[in-house]
Amino acid sequence: MPTLPFSEHSAFKERTPFTEHPQRKRLNDEVHSRPAAPVDGNLLCSHLAFVTGENGFDTEKTSLRGLAAHFGVAAPDHIGNHVTLDLGPMKLVWERHTEFSTYTFSHVLDDTVSPTDAFDYPPTHHLPPQWRNQLEGELLVAINLVLVKTDAETIEETLPTIFGGNTIIGSIVSGGKATTWTDFRIHADRASRMVVANESLTPGRTGRLVQRLLEIETYRMMSLLAFPLARTITPQISEMETQLADIASQIALTSSLEDEQKQLGDLTHLAAKVEMLNARTDFRFSAAQAYHELVERRLGELDEQKLPGMQQISTFLIRRLSPAMRTTQSVERRLDTLSEHIARASALLRTRVEVSLQENNLQLLSSMESGVHMQTRLQETVEGVSVVAISYYLLGLLNYALKAAAKMGLPLDPGLVTGIAAPFVIAAIFLTGRALRRHLKHKSPAKKD
């Protein structure tokens, strides 16, 4: 294959006529979104997650610009789904998700500050009160994480003080190069706590470890949002299941069309209630499943090893999170099954109603057919009487004319002539009527196939 000169290659590049997809740049950069910031040294961060719904993006951008202005730094002109701001005394990493946003404030922890005292000075203390009050959304996750570059044995003796005597859950993570502890409880500062001992992780791996730990807590809480909803609607589902069972038992005993139509109306009302619950729960249950899968994935990425005498983080979460998720999935399946059963019962009852209506229509058509036959016979009778009546009047007129002719001197007997003409008059009127009926029958519109 011949090769093009360098100049021709360059000209080809300049004249490339390809039309790019408008989303190409955005889709390509998606793999680089939400990068984990490298962590070198000791760190204290406060991670907050606010449930804002799907329409709070513009308000949050305004809040971010206001916070940057308060600390005298410039906010980016374009704020996407991820922003990092160096606010001086601390750093902020903001991330926008589908229905929630996270604010991770962090600052370097001085070597002289012990992990026990570090929780008394979270970076959120630097936030202005007016900004806190203007922040929209509902706080769902608040966690303070202390990372110290030391061995695990140095921190272990301070853990009872840090976690207030609560049961501690911990694991060796990242292939044995770090250890983390938590109690998954909300402390007096309205935040949960986590301690990480970094023994030999590189800054990049340390940043990714911190990010995974914070995401596990965030996605865990987001997945659990479906659990209260599932428990709330369970009595309603049970009540509707009972109603459906009652209606189904009545279907077999019902014989009248009116009762069947009433039951069909009850089923339609019940189906509307189920659809209302589906509309309320579909997104929440689907989101819970997605968040749960993310939790399991992040737990697998921790590369845990067991600490002697202590329950692992993944074991603790799986044993407590999985039952809640199974409850949510069970309620979702019950709702789907109830909807299917209502649909089948409605189809069965609708078929019975249609059959009953068809039977009534057949009876009506049969009665109409009998009426038509009766009407035809009556019409034929009336036509026969009409022939006699018309013949009688015509013969009467003929008789009057013959009598007048006889008085005028014509040699005829009016009664005799009238009697002789009677059969011919009757036959003529009968044949004329039959010809007229045939003519009208041929003129009537033809039946369609």
C-alpha cells in the first residue's frame, strides 16, 4: 500500500470533514469525572451528603459561588457535576449525583494533633453560618474521617475513647497496607466517625481508599431510604391482597350481570390504588437496588483482611444491609404480583361480563326476530284485509255507476255485472299490491358483506 507524503497527511488532517457527535467530549470525559484526590500525610475530612432531589442543581451552583466568594477565591465559570475548590483553610470537593449532592471538606492534620482530639476540630467549623442556613436539601450523611500515617498498633489504644465505648468494626484494607475502624453510629457532633491508619499506601491509593470509604457510607444510607417506605406500604399491600381475595371468591358465586359489573368496578378501583403505589415506589426501589450494588462493589474493592477479635466492615454491613434490601425487594415483588393478579382477575371478570352481554344481546335479537315475524304476519293480514276493503269500495263505486246506467235505459243488471266483475277486481288489486311490494324490495339498499 503506498504511503502519503507528510505534507499530504497534514493537509488531510486540516481538511477532515467528519462531523462530531455533540456529546462526544462529555462522554469521553465521563471516565475522568469524580477523580480521587491524592492524600499525602495526615488528613481530617468531613463528608456531607444532602438529598436534594433532581431539580436542585442551579441553587447548589449559586451556593458554591457564594462560598467561594466568602473565602476570596474564584469559582469556575462552568460548574459541572464535580468541582474542587481550594478555600484556604480547607479544600472542598463537591459532587452532584442524580438525587443527592456530596460536600467533602478536608484539611491537613498537624502531626501534633492526636486522632482523639482531631474530631473536635472538623473542617466544617470554618463554614460561615449564613451559608449553612442557605444550603438546600436534607442532610442524610455526615461523617468525619481521620487518616493518620502510622501503624495500627499506635491507634488501637485510643479507639475506645474515640468511639465512646461503642462496639468497633474494623478491617485491614488495601492488601494489608492500611487499617480502618468505625462504629457506624452518630455521635454528639451529629456525625459518624471513621479512623484510618495508613502504613504504606502511596498518595494515590490513599486518596482512592478514602473515597471508597466515604462512598460506602453514602450509598449505604441512600439504599436504606427505600426500607422505611417498604415498611410503610406493607399494610396497604396486605389490605389490598385481602380485598382482591374477597372479590375473587365472589366472582365464582356471581351470576347476575349487575353484580359482575360492580365487581369489575371494584377491581378497577383496586388496580388504580396499586398503580398509585407503583408510581410512588418504582424509582425509590430501583434506586435502592442500584445503591446496594454500589456498596457491595466498593466493599469488594477494599481488599479486606480480618482483624483479630473484630468484625469486618463488609461482614457487618452485609449482615445488616442485606435483610433490609431483601425486605424492599420482597415488597416490590408483592406489589408486582398483586398488580398481575388484579389484571388476571379483571380479564376473567371482563370476559364473563362480555359473555353475559352477548347472551343478553342474543336474547334481545331473538325477541326482536319474533317481533319481526309477528309484525310480518300482521302486515300480511292487514294487506289481505286491505285488498278486500279496496275491492269492496271499488265494486261499490262500480255498482253505483251501473245503477245509474240502468236508469238511463241501458239494458243491464247492476247486481249481475257487479258480481261478475268482483273476482277480476279483487285479483287486479292483489296483483297490483304484490307488484308494488316487489318493486320496493328491489329498490331497497343491498346488504354489505
